[in-house]
Amino acid sequence: MMLLPSKKDLKTALEVFAVFQWALSALIIALTVIFVNLYLVLFMPYWPVTVLILTWLAFDWKTPQRGGRRFGCVRRWCLWKQYCDYFPLKLLKTHDISPNHNYILACHPHGALAHSFFGHFATEISGFSKIFPGITPYMLTLGAFFWVPFLREYIMSSGACSVSRASMDFLLTHKGKGNMLIVVVGGLAECKYSLPGSTTLFLKNRTGFVRVALHHGVPLIPAYAFGETDLYDQHIFTPGGLVNRFQNWVQSMTHIYPCAFYGRGFTENSWGLLPYARPVTTVVGKPLPLPKIENPSQETVAKYHTLYVDALRKLYDQHKTKYGISETQELLIT
């Protein structure tokens, strides 16, 4: 007699698929677009299709810097519920956020792939609109994601925009009030610190988000994702060795640290590139008001950067023991 999978098994399979497709969808779409268009140009008489696509890309080039093109139906896909349940992800608010202002929400740590920030701010499944009524989130990400046709549409549909200065200026001046810009401050350079139990942040020289906040006079909000760095292991190469020197060279050239991370496979005890199913709770702190200074000096930026770091440390210290971090473990800023 054939045994049918239980409801629990089916749900687990859907959760694994949701995370798997998210992790690979960008790569699959990008490769498909590139190779299909190369094939059309080199081997088929349909090169005008590629010309039309590139013409549209040129015409629409600045859209990711002008608020993007979000679709609520994509943000509410039922697939994202399986994605959030896989870990699971939880969003915790510590203070009410007024929709009468704009904000920059600075998120830490980046982790390997920033899973929790996508789940909370690029989808509606974790209840963002109910937790922060009247606030519209804009997940800011690398501009390179918007260079590939179709991939850019998929990413923008979630409400994502470019993390460029022009994009941030536009969102803070042309979209009214109640906008929240989501910036994962450490970026890909912080991946090198993404190890289970790590509380090291790449933040000491990351001052651009403070400068933008001062220029527009908008509050900064610290957010910390407890558990984000526990989602993957990472192979650490011998310091000074050939691979390590290559990693450091790439980081010096691109500000991206190419790390060798790994997690689980399709089954629970196997090896692969899926994240471990471990809970992640993102705690959103209290807004830190900043004055409006159109051209802040370096000293002024440094002053408010220090105030921001102090607010982030306070948020971390207040909640760390609730999520398995010892009282003595400090937040390290590099």
C-alpha cells in the first residue's frame, strides 16, 4: 500500500521550495535572459526582439531610482508565507512609528543573504502593514540587480529600489510622508563576519546613511536581526593563504567579500546551500531624531554616527539575552 505524505511533510516541502526558489530565482532569471538573448542574436533572425528589450531597458533605466514599480499582489504571494515559516521569521516593534515622517531603517547584521530583511520588508507576510500602519517600506539593494531585463521587474515588484544616493534622495523628497527606507548597512562586505554566534558588524566607516539622514532631517531607526548570522556556516580559509588573499583583493576592489558559506540540503541532515531552519527575530528600535543639515561636515556626521551606534548597542543589549546571547557578549563594531 502506497503511503501518502502527511500534511506536515507537505508543508515542510513547500517551505524548502519557497526558500530554494528565492535563493536561486535571481540567478536563474539572469542567466536565462542573457543566454536567450545571445541565442536570438547569434543563431536566430529575431535580433530585433533583443533590440526592443534593450531599448525598453534604456528608456526605463532610472525607474529603480525613482520609487520603483511595486505590485501588492507579489508582496502578498502565499509562497512568501512558506518562506517566512521555514525559519521562522518574526518582526518585533518596540516603539510606534508615526506616518507623518519619513525614516531610514538601518538593519544589522547582513548575514550571508539577508533572509530576514527580505521576508519582513519585501513581502507583507510578516504583517509589516499591520505592525507599522501608514508606513510604506522600500527595501534598498544593489543597483546591479536592476541591470538585467525581467530580473529588475521581478525585484521591483516587491517594492525594492536602488540603494544609490539619487534613489534615497528621490524617496525622501518626492513620495510624500510615511516612507521607510530599508538599508542593510553592512552590505556584502559584512558577509565575512557571518558565522554562527557572531555579533561583529561592519559599521565603523559606514557613514553614508547618516549623511543622507542629516541632509533630509529624517530620523534613523536601528534594527537588529537576532539569529541572522546563525543561518549558515562558513569555511574560513587560512589567513594570508592564496584563497584568503584573493578574498581580500576582491573586497578591496569591489567592497564585496566572496565567502564560502554553506548550510543544509533538501533534507534536514544533509549538506547544501539552503539556510538552516533556525528562528530569526528582527527587533526594530526607537527612532533617533536628526536635525536637517543640507551639507553636514565630516565632524557632524561622525557625531551623529556615534549617537546611532550607541542607540544600536542599547537595542542589542536590551534584547540579546532573550535570543540566546549571553549577557557578557558585546556588539563588536569594525
